Amino acid sequence: MRRAELIPSLLVPDEAAFRARIALLGDVAQAVHIDVMDGVFVANTTWADPAAIRNMHLPFVIEAHLMVTHPERLVDDWIMAGARRVFVHVEAPGNPLAAVEAMRAVGREGGLAINPETPVSRIADLLAELDAVLVMGVKPGWSGQAFQSVALSKVAELKRLRPELRVGVDGGVTPPIAADLAALGCDAVVAAHALYDAPDFKKAVEDFEKALAG
Ligand code: DX5
Ligand code: ZN
């Protein structure tokens, strides 16, 4: 079985917290998932300043998760920031597909995220135009929520419909859940609480790596 990837998330209130997390991840992560919240599409905000992040020259693959309305208005900023992959919500008011197309037009990856209540059927006709799908394991907005198992069947369904599509899962993922997701063919899991709030951060990373090795 192909190894799935662990992508630590950065859901932070300010730049100091962002830098602290980046320092922690320096040794262990190849990619980071930056949570971008506007206080409108979700009732929370995060620090995620694309100009400042560009100037950090981070040694990671950057994936941006835009939990915002009108994500098409932000996507150029994230291209400038160096994001390899951007996820926008299919549920977002505005033109999320234009954001996906803007990423693909510059040779980056564009994907759609789907909330727990959104069925795969909502995006089934669009899969050929996407590089990736992000299946939410929680209602977006906060770290530390319990995983909703509906995400498991969505991963299986997406992989059945389009095996070559990159499928990631975000929210509530723990090492045992990561093992279940990897067995279904999931390509990447995003995690915050199960990593940063674990008693031993390095051991939590190892537990995820073992779970994802299949
Ligand atoms: C939720 C965010 C997630 C979050 C995951 O709105 O999109 O990326 O950081 O955090 P945990 O792993 O704590 O659910
Ligand atoms: Zn996220």
C-alpha cells in the first residue's frame, strides 16, 4: 500500500504562534497545512498573512485551506505566498471553481474541500477538473473536535470514482483514525490537536507515521 502523508496544520491566532509552530515542525514535517479563516464562512479567524509567509521562505510544501467566502479573491495572494496547493470550500459563497482554475492555470494544485454535511455527489461531476479533494472530518472552524465517521465512506467513494485523485482528510484525525483512512487509500491526513496537544510531540508524530505506513 502507498504510504499516506501527515500534514500538520497551522490554525493560529497570531504571527508569534505561527512562528512557534513552524519552529516545532522544522525537524518533522515536509508539508504544512495553513488554515485561513475569515470570521464569515466560519465563525473564527486565524493569522495567515500571505505576504508575511512569503517572506519567511518556509522550507515546507505549503497547502492553504481557505475557509472564506469568495475564495477566488484570495487565491492570487496564496500563489504569491508560494502555496503549492489550495483548497476552497464548495459550500463557499462566491466562485470557488474560479479559485481552483486560477491555481491550475499557474501549474499549482487546486482542490475542493467538503464539509461533513456535504455529500460526494455534490462534487462528483467536477472531479476531473480537480487535483485534490479535502474531506472534512469536523465542521470547520476549530481544532480539537471529534472526528465524524462520515468522512471514511467519502474517502472510499472518492477513491472508487477517481482512483488517481488526491484525497486528504482534515479534522479530528488521530493515529488510529489515520490507519483506517490509509487503508481506504487516503493520500494525506491533516492534524493539529492529536499532534500538538499530545503529551509527547515526537512520539505523536511517530504514531502517525506508523499508522500511515499501512
Ligand atoms: C478545522 C481546520 C483543521 C484543524 C484540524 O477547521 O481546517 O485543519 O486545524 O485540527 P484538529 O486535528 O485538531 O481537528
Ligand atoms: Zn484545515
